[in-house]
Amino acid sequence: MRSAAARSEAVRGTTSPNPPVGCVILGRDGDLVGMGATQPPGGPHAEVMALQDAGDKARGGTAVVTLEPCAHHGRTPPCADALKAAGVARVVFAVADPNPQAAGGRAVLEAAGITVESGLLADEVAQGPLRAWLHFARSGRPHVTWKYAATLDGRVAAADGTSRWISSEESRAEVHDLRRKIDAIMVGRGTVLADDPALTARDADGTTRATQPLRVVVGTGDLPAAAKVLDDSAETLHLRTRDPAEVLAALAERGMVDVLLEGGPTLAGAFAEAGMIDRVLAYLAPALLGAGPVALGASGVSTITDAHRFAVEGVTMCGPDVRVSAVPVTD
């Protein structure tokens, strides 16, 4: 299953609005005979890719897949039917499909006499490569990760506005790798005016990667004609609204599943107040400024009892920086 999850993670950011699924086929003797992952929309799903890789060795074997095989006919035929036709004897999946249109694969497989097991490493898969897609399937809106870099005293820039570089080279490299795996990067118009960011995923040498997320700028008013976000290195969408719900509805219509909110404090505050931050990813640099803008703007909190509460799911080092991942506390 961890091998299947690794295949899932490898294609994250290329499959939306479909889930980035990974699949491994084991032969009758338990040896690995095939691997596959979901292809871009319109292409084969993970199970089909893995079965093609396995060939006749799949017959009588086991399919290990991160998500319950689909039972509906969309752009491609049902994966449950492909597994039946290949003659697999057993299917093990991590997470049940919450999409009512695609669910039902387990019942189809069991009706064909195939042994089905579920729940293997379910939490690991659900919190990993399938996190954003599962949120999208259950809620109908994109999953939003608010990413920011700040000093230990919460400053995202110095008093004179300078901010390069608060975070370390290692943190910046990790963020560029993250950008490659998401569907859209979102900033406010104020950030474009103040910082003129390119919002592209780049390699360590500064080369722009071939695959780029959608760049999204939120806010009324025009953008400077020479702004980097308007160059031809990636597609840019300017949403002339300040309403988080309207922003996410527009992105959902475009099939955007996984969104990275990068700035600035005003936009982040609006999303926090709307309850539309699904994960916080903070890079804390071992430095103090004592003055300058803070990471989060006004977010509807006037007293401590109204604080937006999060549960820390991971704290790790990234070079000299501390990376904190946290998710909203649910009742």
C-alpha cells in the first residue's frame, strides 16, 4: 500500500478533478508484477495502468489500490470491470470512494466473487496524497492550504517592507516542489502590487518547471501590465472579488481541487474568517524582527474565545526552519 501511495503522490497535481490514485498488482505468489497511477483527465485510471503493466501475471493475484475502484462509466470505463476482466482474486483498498457517482466498486467486485478488503493505511493515505481530493469530493469546494513564512515573532517582512529571504533555501526549495503538486496558487492583488511575485514552480537553478499550477489573483482593480503574473510562463486567472466563497466556487468550476494560498495577510484573514482554511503550513525562521507586517490580517476575532483553533499534525525541520502543519479543530 505504501508503494501505491508513493505512486499516488508522484502524480498529484496532474489528475484533477480526478483523484491521484496509485495501484500495485501482486501476482499469485505475492511478488510485485505491476504498478500504475492515474493519468491526466481522459487517460486511464491507476488500476488500468497497473493491469497493463502486469499483463497475464495479474490473473489470480491481488490489486492494492489507494482508493476504492470506481464502478461508473465516465470518461473511461469502470475500474471494477477492468479488475474483473483481468481475473484478479483479491482487491485491497485504503479509502472508500465518497463520490456517490463513482462509489460501489466494492459491491461490484464482491458480486463477482472477488475478495475485497478495505481500510489498510487509510489514515496515512487520506492525510497524504488523497487529502485534497477527498475534501473536494465531500465538500464540493477546493481544499485550501495557507502557506506562509515568518520569523519567530510572526513577522512576514521587516518594517521597511523587505522580506527576502525570511525562510531558508531548503524551505524555499520545498515550497517550489509543493507548487508543482497543486492545482492553483492564490494571492491577493495587494501582494502583486507590493511584491510582484512570479508564482511559478522553479527548480533549484531557477529554471521554470514545465508543469505549472494556475496562478490566481484575487481583488478588484486592474493589475500592472508588466506584472510577472501576467507573463506567459503559466496561466493566470484574475478574480475581481473579495469573497472567499465566490473565489472557491469559481475555482471548483474549473476543476481546481488543491489550492495553495500564499498571500498576503488581508486575503489570509478573509479566508480564516470564512472558515475556508483547511490546512496551515507555516515555515518559521529562527529570527526576530520586532516590527513589520504580520502573517495574518483581521479574521473576525475580537476575543480569545473566538480564536480559530487548529490541531498540529506535524512539526519537522526544514533546513534551519521549523515547519508546522496544522488542521482545523473539528467538534
